[in-house]
Amino acid sequence: MSYRDLIKAKLNIGQELLYLSMQDVLDTGITVNEVLELTEKAMIAYSSKNAEMPAKIGLHPQPDSLMHAMPAYLPEEMACGIKWGSNFPTNRERYPELPSTNCQIIYNDYETGLPLAFLDATWITEVRTPAVSLVATKYLANPDATTFGMFGCGIQGRAHVKMIEHVLPKLEKIYVYDLFESAMDQLIEQCQPHVRAKIVKASSCEEVAKSSEVIASAIPIHHTPHPIVKSEWISKGQTLITCDCHSVYEDEVYKKADIYTVDSEEQHRLLETYGYYPWGLPLIYAETGAVAGGHKPGRTSKDQLIVSNNVGMAVEDIIIARRVFDKALELEIGLKLPLWKRSK
């Protein structure tokens, strides 16, 4: 039985779609290991030219906010759709009762284009973003690292800290830093029970930079970067994994890296035209998925300074959306809604 026939056995394609709330998505029981596997598979597919994914476009209604339209099609997975994702850091002060990030996915039938599901993608975004960082860490960092640093202690920071030991199992200390002390306290409270390494509340970003072999960052992306980490604090042998363009480190850090990767060169070239890289992009060594796929070597020396800049790709969202959709149909989770009604 074909994939489409399996769907038709559970859903009347063209007449109805499946609505999945955030709780419905969680109830499908997709595991972190599944997310890691699917994320790496999607990154490799994209960098191997086995996926169709234009660079995401966006709107910016508030200062340093974004709303991105992210379509993707993975032929081998028979999966296509689009994510509409937003991040509004201004919500922290203007609407503190509301989250800063929210995302939705329309998942489509790859043969007809008709919608199959409308699902909340906030959790998918929350876990696939650190999963991308973990894929980069897996291939670019020293696997025996005992120290890890995290800039940004919001949703993404907490998810990174909870998941990082999947690829760095020998960690002893995790240093965290955020401009808001309450965010650091919340991260430690929520994450320490889930990790073996001791989480340390750093007194400054300098402490994180000087104490950590591998550092991830997930702070708001500023249209014009205001770096918080000085080049002199960064040393040879470190691995810097960013989700936030060039928001964290002084430009010299990126330019002096021995290896500099991005998830999608097309995406970052477009962001450069938007002004996100006012000092220009460094020489791009490879896409991160090309390293994961074995097309380019990763770390070859313990002394290399490596920076991996990944802002997230729709292929990662859509491949996970397919797994969520399939599990929801199998477990009969969600609400079936009519696509249209004939007028009387």
C-alpha cells in the first residue's frame, strides 16, 4: 500500500484536514532521538540537493521581530508543506502573558497540493532548533568535551541544555548566561534534573566564553548585531554553534575561524542583503549538512576554531511534521475539520 493510500484510509483527502494542537503534537510521543535522526536526515538531503527549499522570506512588524514563511518539499519522504513561524522578543515587556515564539505548519498532499493537516509547530521548532545544533556539534566539536556554554536561557536555551548530552556524553559542567537573571534561574530549575553535568550560572558572558570548549547561542537576532563576546575571549580549539546569525561574537571571531559552516548558503546570502551581516560573511567552508553527509570533512584537529551558523530550515520542520502527522493518524489523535461545505 502506498503512503497516500495509507493516508486515505484514515483521512478523506480533499474533503477534510487534521487539526493538531500543541498538546496533540506532544501526545504523538515523538522522541528526542527521532527528532535528531530526522533533523540530520533533512540537513543532508538539503545539502545533497535532494530537497526543494527556497530561502525563507519574512516580515518584521516589531523591532527585532520576525515572521518567516518557510516552504519545503522532500521527495524521498513524500513530504511537503510550509511553516509560518514568528519570534517577537518585544512580547517579554509588552505582552508578558504571551510567548515570544509561535509557529504553525500546513502539511500538504504532495500529489495534489491539498492540505492534509494544520498543526501547531511551536514544539517542533523548540526541539528541531537545538537538534540542528547537536548535528553540528556531532561533526564539528571534540566529542570528549567536558565543558559546554549556553548564551540565552529562553525556550531554545533550555532545550539546548536538556539535549546536549546526547552528543557530548562526557560533559561535567554547563555554563549558562542570560541578560535576565530570572531566566538563568528558571533554566537551572527546569534543566538540572534532566542532565548529569552541573549547570553553573555564569557571572558574565566572558566567563562562559573562557570556560567552555563548546558554546551554543540562542539569543534574539538583531537586525544590526551588537556583539556581547569579545574576540580576545575566544581560543583555538573551541566550537561555536549559533542559531542567531552574528548576534553574539565580534566580527573578528567569525573571520578568524578555521572552519565556518552554515545550514543554507542561499539563506544566509539572502540575510546578508537584508543587512543582518553588515560586516560581510566569512568564507563559507561548507553547509553543515554537507559535513554531516560526508561530502566535506569536519574537525580534523583539536586546535581548530570552528563556527557553525545555523538559522533553521523548513526541511527540518516538514520532515518532523510528517512523522507527527503519521503518528497522529495511527493513534487517532487530533480533530478532523471539513475543508469546505456545499451551500444549500
